[in-house]
Amino acid sequence: LFSFSLTMKIMDGEGRLDANEARFLMAGPTGEVKGGPPNPAEKWLTSKSWNEVLTLSQMPAFKGFDAFFASNVKGFQRIYDAPEADKEPIPGEWATKMSPFQKLCFLRTIRPDRIQTSVLDFA
């Protein structure tokens, strides 16, 4: 984790690290998003995870992600169900829209158990 911390400091120094994204990755949402769309996948996606998707969607780089998620539930369930979810591609246009760091933020929403492995691969 030291190398990840160092990588984040370098990215921050180069202006490549969004402070809100970094805070989200480390701490998650600070509260419940009110008035957001309903959970489109209640059978497998917890309300906590959906709140994380909604929180992520409030950041500029993730604008519209909640609507995309809702319209691509099967693609996201594939990631959720995968043993190595961190190695699965993000569905559609978001596969290229997300930076590797932003993919860590996304992964935190539905598969937080894979963050440690992903951080090791990232740094």
C-alpha cells in the first residue's frame, strides 16, 4: 500500500488526481443520495452499493453513469459475478471513459472485496 500512496502523491503533484475521486475511493459516500433513481438490480445489488453508484455519478467524470448502469444491468452483473471482477472490462463507452484510477472507484461500488488486489496491480 505504500507504493499506492506514493503513486497517488505523484499523480496529485502532476495534477492527475481528482481529490473527490480519491476521497471516494478511500472513504466512500458520506451520506445517502436523496432523490436518485431507484436501484435497477435489487436482486443482486445492495442498496448500499447502489448509493455508491449514485454518489459516484455526482462527480463530473462520472456524470450520467447511474443512468448508463441502469440501462446495462446485465453487463454490470457480469462484473459483479466474476471471481476476478477487477479484470473484467467495463461495459460500453465507459470502458474507455474511465482512467485506471476511476476504474478503482467504480470497482469500490459493486466489488469492494477486489480493491486490495486492484490497488496492488495499479501501483
